[in-house]
Amino acid sequence: MTITVTVSINVKVENGEGKNLQSGISTDRLEEDLKGLSQQITEVMGAMVLAGVEAKLKAEEYRAGVSIRTEARRYQFQGFSIEYQRRSYRMPDGSVRSPLDELLGFEKYQRRSY
């Protein structure tokens, strides 16, 4: 006999932005379903946290910068990865900065964290 339970998780960050995750957990695929839900939570929360961090950086340290591009980036960590649209800013001195990459310690063109 297989029993499936639907799990709903509402994730919100401090700026009020949120997302509702829903997943069915089945008794005959319990381990796989729980791992999949865990991975989904990590990806969604990671992207939301990165968005919050980037918003705070823009409001404080990069206030004078002008957003010049948004690029899809996959930040690869040891146990997981997060896909995010990170921004680059042109600063008043003419330099181009990617604050999220700098904060996380990624060098230009680096694809994995250590």
C-alpha cells in the first residue's frame, strides 16, 4: 500500500518576498522524495537569501553604482548549488563591480567555490 502526503512550505525573507513550495511525499519513494524536497528548499531559500544580500549591498555600499547588466550565474558549493541572476554595477570611478561575487569570494570567471 502506498500513501502520499502533500507537504506545503511557505518561505519568506525579511523584505516580505516569499514563495510557496508544494511537494507530494510518497511512502514507496520516501527517501528520494524527501531529498528532492530538501534540494528544492535549499535552491529557493538560497536564491531568496542572495536577493536579500544583494539588495542590502545596493542600498548601502553600492548606492552610487548604476546597474548595467544582469547575468545568470550558478554558484556551486560543496553540497548544493544555487542559480541566481546577479547584477553588475558601474561605479562613479568607472569600475565595474559584481558585489555578490566579491562577497562570496568568486574571482572573475570562477565557477565553483572552495
